[in-house]
Amino acid sequence: MLAVSVLFLDNIENFQSSWLTQGLRLGQVALRFGANDMGSIMIEENVVSAAGAHNRSDEKTLRYLISEAGFIPQQRDILYRHVKRRPQAGPTAPTSLPKRELKVMTVA
């Protein structure tokens, strides 16, 4: 549905995967189907958890999942402008990563 939405709703620039409600793995897979936003971490989240979803994550995990899906993580503000952060010490990150095959568990 997401991939078809991206094709037909060409006047919408940004599609967010809903890892908070659907889980981290499905949020990651949604990036490969056209979503360009993995969403954000929640400092305090009450609505979705009250409905029964208890998915949690941190910045490091989201950055890892985005990279593993073959994309470069980029922080943004609420208007989708890129936020520039100071470079972290350590090895230089590649400018792009090869796409890897994603495996999704199925429930029988």
C-alpha cells in the first residue's frame, strides 16, 4: 500500500514509516517501499502504549536500522529541514551503503 501511495500521491513529499505502532522491523522495511522518514524516538509516549503497542527505541538503534536498509540517517526538524550536528569522533562513515536484503519474520 505504501509503494502505491508514493506513486499516486506524488504531491506529498514525505512518507513516514510507523515503527512506533508497527514495530522496528516493519518500519525498516517501509523505507524500502517508499517511506523517506523512519520517525523519531519518543521521550514520553502514552497514547500508542495505552492502545497496546509497546515498541521502544533509541537514536543509535534507529540510525543502525536505517543504515542496514541501505540509507543514510539524517536528523530533521518538524518542517523536514536537515539538522546539522557536530561530527562524532571515530571512523568516517561512508557516503552511501549497499542495500541489503531485508528478512521479515512471518507468523504462521
